[in-house]
Amino acid sequence: MTDQATLDRAETLADIAPHDTVTAPLLAGVSGRFVTPPLHDAPVSYLEPTESPAFVLSNAKRGIGLGSKRNTVAPGGDHETVVLVTGRRTLCLVGQASEDRVIEIPHESIAEVSYSTGFRAHRLALTTPRNIYHCWVNRAAEEELLAAVTAFIRDRQQADPEEIDSDENASRVLYRGLPVQQETASQEAPSSDETQTVMYRGLPVDDGAE
């Protein structure tokens, strides 16, 4: 059960948020636009004491792509994905079997940000000096929202972005959804487009898929 302090903070942050995607029920992890709570812990509990979200993006099952669009951290069971865009970072929260997976991309580490729309889902792409993160967004989201989020993050970029200290998340090789050691990946992983990331000048190249 969500405690009163969590509910109160969620209501306060929703009241001061500049966009109506930020709601108290969503931040508190209780009833709202989700059929079941999307995460194990309330999204508001992952925010710093002085941090507040400006936008919230979500998707049911597609998760977050690390390094490529197919190399995803996906929700488990009835859990979902919530992306909080605050004044200092994009905080991706993925509800998995026993806990929430947290992926943080500080704005000062962003080299480029863009969005794309698709028939099945939309996508926000955050590129750091070495990697790229694909935040899948529910197709019900309006393009106006994606453009506003992109502009918000772009306004907070730095001329010389800093690489994320714990950026190993976007470099991890997965085989059948599980991480494998780099030295054995070439032997165990199947040879297919889905397990290969094409690089150009140190950055992954988008293959054009949704």
C-alpha cells in the first residue's frame, strides 16, 4: 500500500509540473492510466528530494533499447515502463520480475536527442558520446508531446557532453534476453541482424526499423 507521504509528494509534483502527462496517481504508482501498478516501487521514490518531472512517457511492453533498438530491457509480467524527464536527467524505470530496472541518462551526457513516430510505437532516441538509448513510447502519445520533450532535453544539453560513468548498460551483449560475457558472445550468440550493431564513427547506426 502506498503511504501518505508518497501520495502527498506525488500530488505536489503533479501540481507544479508544466505538462499534464505528470499525474499524482502515476507518480504514486496507484490507480491511473495503468491497469496494474507499472513498477514495484512508486515512480516518485526514484526522484531526488529536489527533483521534479516535467514530462512522463510510457510504454507497456517494449521497454528501453540499449545500444540498439532490439537490445532491450523489457518489462516482465504485468509490469510496464515509465520514463520520467526531469530538469537534470531522463530516468527510465522498467518493472521486471522481482525489481525495477533503473536506467539514468543525465542531460549533460546527451550528444543528440531526436524522436520518431511509428504505427506500432513511437521512440525517443538519446545519444551519448559512445552509445544510444531508445525509449519506446506508447503510440497514443501525440507528436506534439514528443517534440516538446525533445526540445526540453535539447535545451539542457552541453556543448561538450560527458560520457556516463556507468554506461556499460548500453554496451552489454545479450543472448536470448540474458547478458553474456563479451568473450563468449561471438561463440554463443546467433549470427543475425538482431544481435549485431553497426557502428559509424563510434556510434550505432539506425537501421530504419520502428
